[in-house]
Amino acid sequence: SLGATFTMDMSMKASYRTTNVVSSFEENRTIAWHHKAGFIWRYDLEPVEGGTKVTESFDYRSWLGIALSFTKLPEQNRVAMTKTLDNLAHHLEASDS
């Protein structure tokens, strides 16, 4: 729900935990959240013939994101996002059989 908080265990060369706040929510359509650094993760769901199109996005427009945009992090994040969507598709396909 909008304003809900949750934590995630993360790992980028070292393990750490983030606390996130849901900043956008529309049931069965959109969920987005951010943490202290202001990065926004978002999933948009769109009904399509035969299923649902899932779009994942990541918004770096924050005080730290501007600095990180000059590193390899955006490309690494793009690769990780592709893997997440591939894993999601694999699990959904497996549950259909």
C-alpha cells in the first residue's frame, strides 16, 4: 500500500540492508518504492493478450544518483534488472505447466 515500509537484504561487494517506502501503488498496475538515497524502483503491469507485460524501471535522479551515473553502476543495474525480469518470466512459465 502507499506509504508502506519494508526492508531488503542487499549485496554489492558487501551485505547491507535498506529500508524502503512505497511511493506509488495502484493494485495490479504499479508499485514503486525508494530508500534514503532517493533512487526509485518501479514495476508497471499492463494487461496484454495472453498475459501481463511487466516493465521494471530505476530512477537515478537523486543527489547520489547523479554522482553514480558516472560509474559502472547503471549498467550493472540494467543487467540485474534484465535478470530479474527473466527470472520472473521463468517462474511464471513454470507455474503454468
